[in-house]
Amino acid sequence: MLFFYIGFILGTLFCGLANTYPLLIAARIFTGLFGGVIGSISMAIVSDLFTLEQRGRVMGFMQMGFGASQVLGIPISLFIANKWGWQSPFFMIVGLATIVWLVIGLKLEPTKHLEIKNKDNALMHLWHTIANRNYRIGFMATALMSLGGFMIMPWGSVYAINNLKVTEGQLPILFMISGVATLLMMPFIGKLSDKINKFKLFVIASIWMIVVVLIYANLVPVPFWVVVILNVFMMMGVMARMVPSISLVSALPELHDRGAFMSVNSSLQQLAGGVAAAIGGMIVVQKDNFSPIENYDILALVVSVFVIVCIFMLRRVSRLINSK
């Protein structure tokens, strides 16, 4: 984790120092190569430190952190960029990340999985992880989660403005309220997933998400407060699915496979998110930048199908864990 964090810090520094567009893209790719792995390593460490019965509330707080970065990161970065130039947010991240790196190095104790020595080399270990049938069920569940979530999200802003007649001034307020609501609900969802059956919570949240998405995708222009409430409800469904599903999937691998498993799982999540956005782009239609989005209701139906299939996949994951 410390090694990849250094790569992330250097990549972000290169972004701030880039003076041409190709150099900026190259620096972003370099940053992503390292930053993308940090998330999977973090999940592996959390899985080592906390039992399945405690993992829900921990995942809830971690997702709250991700939500905070979305809500606060963009406004703060825009403010700094307007005041000191577009490079300044990158330098700010370098400073903050360096502090985090020092805290990790000084305070985070190595977890017990480091005591287990795997006889395979890195490539063979990765291959054996992918070849494990039970692990592939977890990978498929994660991919379906991303397909269902990322397919409808990229078009949210355009749909709100062009179809629901939300103004550009109201759009930041809409996302801010949805983001703050997500921050407040994540710890509660995490604790709830530890108190009740995680799979049952996932099913309830999935049904909730399907109902809200279908209603939202078929709206006509309505008062702004209705749009806000439905967005909050939709985020509730999305996040309430995420916490129990991540907790369950992280319990699937054996201790000596957890790092490799979470790395592959994270990669598939990112890949599935890109595929989902591409599929969504094939379904929705917009004649020009100011016309309403068409086929958004069809996209919602496709998302609902993926959500239902994901329920059956996570059911298999839950059974595998209970059979251990």
C-alpha cells in the first residue's frame, strides 16, 4: 500500500506540473495505475482487521468517505483553481496524500495475512485466484453491481436539465443535497447490515432501487423538491446495496488469496463501470445538446434487469459464505 501510494502521489504531482494536454493525460494514466490499486488493498486490509459481523459498519464509514470526496472535493478544488490556477488542486492533493502516507507508515500495523507466505509467484497466484470457481461467482456479482449502478448515473445531469427542467443553478444544489444525505445515511446502513442479514438487506435495497429508478426515469417536469427527494431515495437504494454486497464479497476469499482477489475485483468493477457507460450511450438518444434525452425509460428497464440478476448472483455468494 505504501509503495502504490508513492506512485499515486508522484502521478498527481506530474499532473500539476504538466504543461500540455498529452502530458496531462499521460500523468493521469500513471496516477490511475497506482491509485486504482490502493482501493483494493484498503478493502483487503479492512477484511483482515474486521470480522464479517463488524465489516458492514466499517464499509459504511469507508463509503461515507468516498461520498464526502464527491460532495466536497469538486467545490473545494474549483475554489482553489479559480484562486491560484488549475494546477493548485493537484498540489493540494499531493500535500494531503503525503500526510496520509506518513500516518499509514507510522500508525497502521501490518495485518496477519503478511505472515502467510504463498508458494506461487505473483502471476501464478493471480491465475489460481481467477481460476477458482467460487471466486469467479464473487467477481460476477461485483461486475453486475457496477453494470446496474453505472449505466444510469452518467446521464443524470443531462436528464435533470433537459427532461425535468432543472436549471443549471439548481443542479449543484441537487447533487449537494443528495451527497450530504448519502453521508448521513452510510453509517446507519453499515450498522444495519451488521444487525440484520446482509443478503436480505441487499434484496430490500435492490427492490427499493428498482421502484425509484423506474419512477424517476418516467417523470415529466415536476417541482424541484420532488426531483431532490427522488434523487435522495435513489442514492439510498444504490448505497444500501453497496455496503452489504462489498461486505459479503470480501468474505469469500481465503486469507492468503484476499489481496489478489480484491485487486481483480476492483479491476472488474472499474471495467464494468466503463462497459455500463458505453451500453447506456447506445440506448439513450439526444438529437442535440438542448433536446430531451430519449429512451431513458428503456435504460431504466435494462438497469432493473441487471439488478434482479445481481440478486441471484449475490445469493450464491451468501450461500458459499454460509457453507464455510
